[in-house]
Amino acid sequence: MNTAKKKQLEGAGWVVGDTAHFLQLSEEESRLLELKLALSNGLRELRERKGLTQATLALRIGSSQSRVAKMEAGEASVSLDLIVRSLLALGATTAEIASLIKRAGARRAA
């Protein structure tokens, strides 16, 4: 949001913040959420680049299509372990996974 718009809203009595502020997340919780979302988005992008369906990926990892959909959505019930194992099952290298993690850090710095 640009500065002028923010000042206008605050002048009208609105509180301007981000998702972490609204959800009252600690710094660690906010960073973990961003990390999980970066990996989840990376999983979807890689699966689509490989031309695979969620069902096909599910078969590869011994899971269900709905679980893959939850992974790609960054659902809270999905562990980071499962997301990383799924990335590896798609052939992601550790360098590619590290790049996804860096993406979360870059978003935070912006």
C-alpha cells in the first residue's frame, strides 16, 4: 500500500496493518507461515511445470489428491516434512528448495 493511501485510511480512523498483526502472530509464527507458503507455492509450480496432476503426485508420494491440494494451499494440517518430501519426489534439488526458502525471506524484506 502506498504511503498516501495509508495516511488517508489512518486519518479516517482505520488501523492499517498486515496479516501477522491481524492474527496476532509472533515473529517466529509469521516467518514459519511465510516459509510454508513459499514451499507450498513452489510445490504447485513444480508439479504444473512437470505436467502432472495432483492425483499423479499423490500416487507418487502414497497420499491422496485432496492431501496434495491441501499441501499446495499451505493448509495448517500439512507438515513441512510432507511438503519437502513431495518436492523431492518431483525431482527438486536441494538448491531449488533452498531457492524457495530464500523467496520467503525476500518477501519478508520487501
